[in-house]
Amino acid sequence: MGILDFFKKDKWRYTMQGNFDRPVWTTQKDKQFITEGYNRVVWVYACVSAISGAVSSVPWLLYRKGRGGRLIEITDHPILTMLNNRANPHMSGKDFIDYWSTYLAIEGKFYAEYSNPNAPMAMYPLYPHYMYPIPHRTEFIGGYEYRLDTPILYTPEEILWSKFNDPLDVYQGQSPIRALSRTIDKENEAVDWNKSTLQNAGVPAGVFQIQNPSPELQETLREEWRKRYAGGSNARIPLILNADKATYQQIGLSAMDMDFLNQRKVNRTEICAAFGVPSQIVGDPEGQTYSNYGEAQKAFWENTVISRYLEHMLDKLQSDLLPRYSDSLVLKYDLTGVGALKENEEKKSKRVIEQFKAGLIKRNEGRYALDYEDDPISGNLYFNELAVAGSAPLPEVEQPEAPEMEEPEEMEEPEKVELEDGDEEEEATEIQIEIAKKKVPTNFPVAGEDKTVSLANSQFELFPLDYAEDLRNNFPDIWEKGGNIQGNDTYRVIRRVLDEGKSADELTPNDIEIIRMREAWSARHYRDHRLAGVIAQVKWHMVGSRGLDHMKAVIQEAKDKQKKSVDMNPDEMKMYWKRIDAERERYIVKTKREIKRYFVDQQSKLMKQLEGASAFEAERITDEVVTATSKDLRNILIAMNRAVIDHFGKQQYNDLRREKMQTKAFEAYTDDLLYWITLNVGNAVVLIDDTTRAEIKTIIAQGIAAGWAIGDEETPDTIAYAIGQLYLEQIIPNRSETIARTETMTAANKGSLSGAQQAETDFGARLLKIWIPTQDGDTRDTHAAMSGHPAIALTDKFRVGQSLGEYPADWELSARERINCRCAVGYVRSQERGEDDAIQGE
């Protein structure tokens, strides 16, 4: 049966005109696309494999929109974990993308289940041929029905839905295989005919004609024919008979026989064209459409992998997944490691440079074409104008806005500026002076026998990477003091080169260009010695003219200045902590009571579902019950977070409001706080449910190994009894306490910090925060050591042991530092504002 035979519609196709709230049955048999095409036709398999392998090899990058639309790269986020590392506990991110692109190519559609619709921590691919969308009259999609074994209903928020558009059915996908149905039928029939010919009917080169053969002779002929000539190895061997009056007639190939190979070549061409894969890539020796294999690879990436698949996935992830975390996130795919496209970058760079040297374009026009930042000083010059800059002053340019820098001095002509050794002017003036007077060379490399572009051949010493990373992670306010235009991007690229230990031969064209830029930039800024210039030098990974010790001294001075504050004395800390702990305890008691009720209800539903089930069904039932009850836990934690954040945020905010005689109020339901609650409650529910599943499944496995039946809660040595004891002895009394305490502490400290931040904004107070360890002696060593930690800015992070966090019990801390933490966050005023007393608020 051919593929076309499966296109016959056996159920009504639902459209947007009616039949809502019921599943849309597909008009195509998607499983046959796999069995008839992907599993049987070598060229289909080769094309799909080429596409999925290329698409899944591309890493993903995540950014956050900053002020002025500037993109700030994020290196640690659940989205990056799912796409680049592990999509779920059982599948890598590469495998997930491989499945996605494979199903798009074969069936034209793809579905994945989110572990948590609010803030997904994992994605699980589903079989698209078992998934049926449910139309909705006003919302387009009302849900999905998954018919693998037992039908499962999903809400629209639980599913990632991706498809190639089908003009005849908005709820289904159009795959290349569907367009190839006739071609695939012809290819399969051709292969089957050839196989049958070789196995069962190997035809000799001619035919013997015998007059009046007896029945015995006919039977002997048939047996001899099968014995000698069945199979491809015996084809075309003349048949010799022991018979009188036998004649022989030669047989030639018919036109259809001779066109057999040509037809298969046509099939191959059509298959590769439909998938957008040059036949040369999938092993066709006659596929000489392109001059060489490299050109075929470029066409494949540009016309198929990027435009058809990566752009499609990017659009779907940007519109469906990212908004579940924040509207300010931006996702991109990273093509810098694609070898087939590197030659394009090199040719483009060479072409732009030649145009610049020929005087056809200005410097900034060339930089824009190569995706570099504009040069505010010499960007509007042509090559010949830049070449004579040493004999004439450069034209005045508009000073770029630089809010992060120190107050700029008035622009002066280079010849009017007198610099002393080690002096430093505003960045634009310094660049003009260095270019005009050519005090240092900017070509690279200029010394040594090995002229290869590499960091090892640089004239400028590399700044220590570990010191730079500590500054970037722990002192973001200082990190933003300088070098924010191109410095952050350069820092990321060179850090990667250093981390990977790349040799000169392993550098990409982009790496080489960045290293050249570093050399030229360092030549212009090597004499900077103030804070803004020093921070910029750190980002460009270079040591200035005054040496490493001077740079560290300047940075340390900034750190010390930031830490200056009026600290609480020990008695104030103790009184403050006791008051806050008593208030938090009231919320912990309420939350623990609700969580206990949740676990009791979960246990009851699980025991009821296990009645009459087999031991081998227990794991599936456990998953279903835990998933079904997780919404109740989510509601409990959301209600607790809102109440606790509102209480402790108002408390801290009101302390300053009364002092400033203000009438403003704390806003507990800002977009940022509501997003934080959604994200962290989602994370908590996932971890709690996963722990519950793991504990119960361990008991099930032990019970099966021991030969136990499901039984009931009253009968020892049964699985149900062991699960019941787990709830009674561990989950209900112990885990309820741990979850309630940890999550309440997190919410209380988050609310407190939010109140302080809003007060700082509304009232102009300069606040710093301090970590206050538990004051009753029951605290871990790493937390007790925080009593000596200096006050830090509200946006900075504490380093606790080996973890970083904004406040005690922060989700960013490791489990070792977070769970059951009872520490508090306190606040003091900076001496820079002339204040003398500590803030007594949570």
C-alpha cells in the first residue's frame, strides 16, 4: 500500500468554522510517513539525518534587555540548561532539538510537554502522531488530547506546539514527505521490483522454445529453472535442456528496463529538493550542482538549516517559552562554530576592508557591516583621512553619551592638551591624542619571530582572569563603572578563548578580530589609571602602564568605599533577629499546617488509586496522582509568598517612610515581584514533587524486588503499607516542616529586600545590606562566619561558602546553604550620605 492510500479521510476534519471543543483528527497518516518514507527510503533518511544533525549542533544564547535596548548576556538560566545541557532528566538538549527537527521534517509538526507551565524547568517531547489539538471558538486552541494508551488531556499552557503551515488545515502540519508521497511510492516500488527480480525471477538472456513438451518435462523444467537461476548471481546464464527440437531466442532489454536507473535518479533529485538538502551532502557522487562540497554546505545551512528550521524554532521559543519567565529575555542561536559559514565571514571581512582601503566606505560603515560598535572618534573618516591624522588634528566629533563615566571634561584639540606621565583625560580626548600623535603602534603583532595573531604574542600583559571574574560576579556596581560599550562583549569572547585554552591555530575569525581590537584598544588606553579606565582595562583583559598592583589598589579602594557603613553592634543584631524570627514563625506554623493537609490529601488519593492495581502499575499511578495534586501545593505556596512578602516588605518600607514623613506605600504586587513569585513557586513545586516521586518509587522498586503485592495500608509487607508509613513517618511530619520553614524564610527575606529597594528609590536613602546569622547558637559554620562580612549594596550578592545569593535562603544558594536557613537580612546606611544609625527593619 502506498502513502497516497493513507491520505483518505476516515473522520471529519475540523476547521475554524465549527466543531469546537473536540479533538481534530488528522487527515494524514503520520506514522506511515515514518514507515514508508523515513524507514524505507535511504535518501529520505539521509536528508532528515543531515537536517537534524545540523540543527541540533547549534548552541543557544540568552540575553536580557537592558537600558536603552542594550542586550546583556545571561550565562546561567533554566532556558539555557534545557536547550544546551539537559532538556529533562532523561534527555540532553541536543537530543531534544534533534527530535524537534526530525519530527518537523517527517510529520511537519512537533509537541513537547512543559514540566511546569509557569516556569518550565524541563521539556519532554511527545509523539506528534498521537496528539490531537482541540479547537476553541475564541482562543483558537482549547487544549490537546494525547492518545498513546489512556487518553490524556493537556491545557494549552502545558504544551509547546510547533508546525509547518498546511494551507488546507490550520491545526495540522505540512511535511516534505507529504509532498513527496508519489515520489516515495515510485522509489519503494522500484526497489521492491528490483529485489523481487533478483530473488525470485532471475531472467536468462534468452528463451528456449520446445515443441510438445510432456508433463514430466514441464515439471523438470520448472524445478531446474528454480534451482539454477533463482537469485541475482545466476542472472543471464543460458539454460541448457535435454530435449529434442528445442530452439533458442535472444531477449533484449525493453525501453522500460533501460529507463529504470534514470527513474531512480529522478526520485533522488526530487527527494533532496523537497527537503532542501543538496544531494552532494548526502553521498550522491553525481550531485555536481555546486562547484564543490563547501559551496553545497553553505547553501544547505543558509537556505534550509537557518531559514527553515532555526528561525522557526527561535520564533516559537521566543513567543512561547521566554515570556513564561520574562518579557525582557531575548534568545539567539550561535553560528560562530559552524565551519561551513566561516569562510563567508572571512570573505565578507576581506571585502569590507578592501572597500575601506579603496576609499569607498567610511570606517563606521565598515564596522557596521561587520557587526562592530561605531567608533565615535574616527568612525566618520575615510581611509586616506585616517592615514594623515598624524600630521593634522582630527575633526571634532560629537561626544558620545557616557553615563557610566566620570564627569567629562570639555573636548580640546589634541595639540592643546599637555599630558604628564600617567595622566588620563576623558576617553574621546585620549583616543584623539593617541591617534594624532601616534605615541604607540597599533598594528599587531609587531615583535618576535612568530607574527601569528594570538594573545601570547600581545605586547600587553593579560589581566588575571580569576580576579576579573570575582569582580564581575561579586561587585556588579564597580564592574559597570567603565568599558561598557564594547568591553563586555570583548571580555566574554577573550574569556572563552582563555577558558578553552585555544592555540593560535584553533582561533575562529571572530576570535582573531577581537584579539586585534584588543591590541589596538590597549595601545590607546594603556596609560589610563583612574577607576573607569582601570575597569575598562580589566574588561579588555590587559594590564595598564602602572602595573597590576596599581590596578588592584584602585579597585580595592572602590570596594572599601562601597563597604563603608554604620554597622549594627552585636546586641542590636540579636534583638533585631529575635523580633524578626518571632514574626516569621507565625507564618511558618500556618504554612506547615496547610502543607500537612496537602500531603494527607495526596496520600489518600494515592492509596485509593492503588487499590486493585498491579505492582508494575504503581509508578505510573504515582506520577499521575502527584501531578494531579501539584496545583494545590502551588496555590498554598503562592498564597504564603504574597502574604509574607507584603508583610515584611511593608515593615521595612514603613520604617523609612515614617522617618521621611512620607505618605507613599509599599507595592507588593509589582510585575517583578509577581514574576519572582511565579518563578520560585514553580521551582519549589517541581523539586518537592520530584522528591516525593523518587521516595515513593524507591519503595515500589524495593517491594517488587521482595515480591510484595500492592496490598493495603493495614497489611505489612505490602507496597501500599510501606508507602503509607513513608507518609506518616517522614513526608507529613518532617518534610512539611522543612518545606514550610525554608519557603517562608525565602519569602520573608525577599519581601524585606524589596521593601528596602523601593524605599531607596522613593526616598533617596543610600542603603547597604548585611547578613545576620541565626542568634540562638543553632547555625551552620558558613553562616556564622557571615557576621564578619561587610555591608554590601542592595543589588550585590553575598558569598556564603561556595555559593552566591542576594539574601539568606535565596534560591540561588546551594541546597546546603539554603534549606532550613533561619538567618535574616538587615540594613544600614552608608556613611557617604552622612547617616549614623542602623535601619531596624527586616
